[in-house]
Amino acid sequence: MRKPKILVVDDEKNIRDSIVRFLKLEQMESTSVENGLAAERILENEVFDAAVVDLKMPGINGLELLQWVQARGLYLPIIIISAFGEIHDAVDAMKSGARDYIVKPFDPEELVIRLKRLLDERVNKDHVAVGKRLYVDEKIWIPRCEEYKKIEHIIGKVSKTDTTVLITGESGTGKEVTAKRIHLLSPRAEGPFVPINLGGIPDNLLESELFGYEKGAFTGAETRKPGLIELASSGTLFLDEIGDMPLSLQVKVLRFLQDKKIQRLGSIKPIPVNTRIIAATNRDLKQHIVDKKFREDLYFRLNVINIQLPLLREMREELPELIGFFIEGFNKTIKKQDVHIKGITPDALQLLKNYTFPGNIRELENIIERAFILAETDMLTMQDFDIEPEPKTFAVKKGTIRQIEKDAILTALARWEGNRTKTAEELGITRRTLFNKMKEYGIESTV
């Protein structure tokens, strides 16, 4: 398994050496440089999983380096190191896109914990590469299928408002990309977009991460720390994996959605916060409500507008364009010295078209990245892909499974008086799949 690669940027050698030493103990590779200019030079040629950057440095400081990274569209989660008197500057850096900050003097073990959290988010989040590479020079891949045209229409409408949005879909369908697109099209685009993976943070830390804390609120709280809701003020907070939020915290999030005020741990003073909430989940929240794992009132607060993202296997006609999009991005982020990849061969494309992609867009991107790295010619070939052709399904005799499936669709359509949306929900399939099945069986509906 590849070791995480961390860039350490600090003008104090003892701090650099201390961080590097602890990273090595944690099986992480690292490169350390003494200033922002040196960091820019190395980022021109190397890719890192995360960076630890001192805020105050001679020449190019931490905030300027952060802005440089963002201007080039690099996906590089950054933890800012600040002194006690620089906390306001650190908060500004968070609003500008830094993922976390830590105050000097700090325990290197705490820094490693925070780095691991960022790396876990990068692996587990639905965007994985989506957040890293679905944006290429400010462009984003948008499917052209009919189902996605409806989604784009909703995005266009809801982005003009501050309405709460719930994005649903399987892992890898691009929920964070959709959330960020809403943010970038909104009047809040100049404000921060702050994502948090609720499933990747221990329950006992989640409240302080979201709401912040005052000095002395608990053992180890040596300074005041704003929470992510506060840091996202004037912008958007993206609550990924909302279905994993503990019930005890759901009450506080509901109260914020109602009052637009937060209360830091250890404080009795409510703070008005102007933050928009977009949430996402790959879980069935209605079933969670039945199982007493999710509050119904919070569900209705979040689900003002629902965007259900389609599966990649339901958009196979989009594969050529999406593959080309990823190849374009990798040509910019993975600088191969020997060859520039131009495209994919027809047989390799057919191999991918025959694959079901249980991991959706995320899986496709990882597959293309691996093939890109291994390719020895200017075209991706079948030999570059580490997937097996899926076995062909055998036709079932008429009157057996096909008949049962057709009868189930007809029964559900009758129950819902031809309403395809309700029918699809009852059958546990997407509306697009239902439409294809109806077309296959010659079933007509008036709704």
C-alpha cells in the first residue's frame, strides 16, 4: 500500500525536523522546505496527499501559498500552523480554503491525528478524486443525459437561494462535486466552501469540530477554537454522510438550522452565523427514521430540496466523454516524461462499457488513473486496465423471471395510478431504470 506523502513548509528547522520525524514513525513519507517559494517549485513537479504550512514565513507566507495552490486547481488539503496571536489570521486561512489549523506550541502527535483525519476523508469521501480532479482549469464534467439535465435545472434554481439541500446517491456518484457546484453558482461563491465527513470523525470530537469551543471548556482546550459552522460563515458548510451523525448532535444541528445561531462548547453566549447547509448521504434516511437513528424533524429541515444522483452504470453513454475528461486532467496533474496520453482504444472502451462500476465515478477515475500511470503508448489499451470482462448474462425463458418482473412493474404502476416516480420508489429502482424496463416490456403509462 502506498504511503501518504506530506509536504512540510516552515522556516523553523527544528519544527520541520520534529514533524518529519513523527511522520516517519507513522509510516508517512514527507518532504520539507523552508519557505513558500520552495514549496511552489516542488509542487510544480510533485503531487502530495496533504501539506502542513506555517502561516508566517519570510517572502511567500502560508496564506499566499494557499492562494497559489487554489489558483492552479491543485487538490492539496492544507493544515495551517499559527502562533497564538495569529488565530484570526488562521481563521481567515480556513475561510480561504485551508482544511484545519493548529496553534504553536503543539504536540506533533496531535498534528499527526489531524493529518490522518484529512487523509481518511480523502479516501472515504464520495468525491475522492472528484474533489481533486473533476475540476480542470475551472471546468467541470456535466453529464448530458436527460436525467442529469433535470438535475442541472434544479441546481440552477436552488443555487440562487439559501435553501437547504439534501443530495442523495450511492458512494462515488459525486455528491460533493454537486454541493460545490451549487456553492460556486450561488451569491456565496466568494465565501468559503467547508466540507466535513461526519462518518470519519469520532462522535466525541464531532461536536467541538462543528461548534467550536472556548478556552478551558474541557481538558486540553488551551485556546478558543471556532467550529466549522462558524468558519463557513458567508459561505457553505457541506455535511457529508449526514446519516452517520449521532442523535445527540442532530438536535443541535436542527436548532442551528432553525435559529441560525451556534453556541461554542463552554460558552453560554449564542453567536449568529450566516452559513448555508448542504447535506449528503448514501443511506436511506427514511429507514433510519423508522429505526430511530435519525430525527424526522431534522430530515424535513434538510430535505427542502432533494437531488438524487444517478449511478454511472445508468449513464454508460457518458463514458467516452468522462474518460476523456479524466485523461485531460491527468495529463495536467500527472506529468509523464515519456508520453502524452491522447485517448483510449476502442476495445478498452468496450471493456469499460461492459463493466458495472459498483464504485461509480470514483471507481472509474481510479481505474483511469492506474491505467494512465501504467500506459506505455499514447493510448490507453486493454492491457493497461486491471479489470476482468464481466460475464454475459444468459437470457431467461419467457414466462419466468422476465414475466415476474413485468408483472411487478404492472402491479406497482396500477397501485400508483401510473406515477413512475412512486412506482420506482416502491420497486427500489431509479426512475430511469423503470423507464428502460417499461420500454423493454412494452409497458405504457400516462404519467
